[in-house]
Amino acid sequence: MRKFTELEAFAAPLPLDNIDTDKILPGEFLKTVSRAGLGGALFARMRYHDGGAENPAFILNQEPWRSAGILIAGHNFGCGSSREHAPWALIDFGISAIIAKSFADIFYNNCFKNGILPIVLDPEDHDLLLRLVGNSATALVKIDLVSQQIAIAGALTFAFDIEAGRKAALIEGRDEIGETLRHWEQIEAWRRTSASGVPIPAIALSGGLAR
């Protein structure tokens, strides 16, 4: 998984609540197991007319947001089905961070699994940020994960919270497989002891996978 420490990119305003995973990536694009090319289908029903032409009113079809790396959404972003293709499509398009008032739990977890930073921002800060990025002159946003700061329009900054373990995993580029491999010696010790039929002392596992 790619590392995430900081990001400077255009932020696209999408001020809608309850954007579900079917809006993010419609079901007809779930046949593939490859992530490549899914960015072209991101928000397909909003980005394109029925004939396939771009909808010029949709934010990701406008400059400079056509090359956005950050998305600003409303409440309950990513609700609906648990399809992991939704964050795959966001990544393939180039979205590396999403700022919202709240996220659906499964989608929130899937973001971390795929190297996307989901940020829940204070409602007042969120509304101000949303207004600013709606202007192309102030749409460039910098996110610093280490200091947990969002900077825009020169000196204006917003602080955000993130759980320490998730923050460390993004900074190190460590997914769930990587987390498991960090405890390989404990896993092997457990396997050998379990195979021998010797009871495993509780203390032997206290610093292993549970941490």
C-alpha cells in the first residue's frame, strides 16, 4: 500500500449527503477484479449523460477540479453496499483524501485499507472549507497527516483528529497484510506450539496480534 504523509491537490466540492457506493461506482462496473480503469467510471451516473457525453455541470468535469486529488462531501459518505470497488475507483481517478461531515463505517474502514485518508471535519470548518474550494482561486488544499492539519488560501488552517494506529499505518504504507507480517515471529511461535500440543501461556500472546 502506498504511503500517505502529505498531499497538495485541488479539492472538489460535492456538497451532498448520503452519497452511497452505487453512486460512487455503479453496479454494472463491478464485474472486474482489476482496479485499473475504474476511475473512468467514478460517479458515472452524475459525470455522464445517457449517451456517454460528459455532463458539464458535474464538478469533476470542470477545471481545475477535473484533476482533483481531494473530495469534499457531506454527511454519511460511502453508505450503501460494502463494495471495495468504490475506493478503488476513487484511487484510480486520483482521489487520495476525502473530507466529510461523517462516513459510513464500512466505507471508512475500506479507505484505510486502500491508502485513502478519510477526514471527519468539524461542521463549521467543513462548511467554510466547502465554500472556499468552490472557487477555483482557492481550490488548492494541502493536507499534512503528520501534523493533522489542512491548509488553504495561504495561512488558513483546520485541525482534524485521526486514531493513532490508523495514522501510523497510512504514514508507513502498511495495510492489514503488512500489519500481520509485523507479528510474524509471534505467529510462527504460536503455530509451532499449537502443533506440538503444548498449552500456550497467555503472556506469550499478550503482545502479539491483539495489539
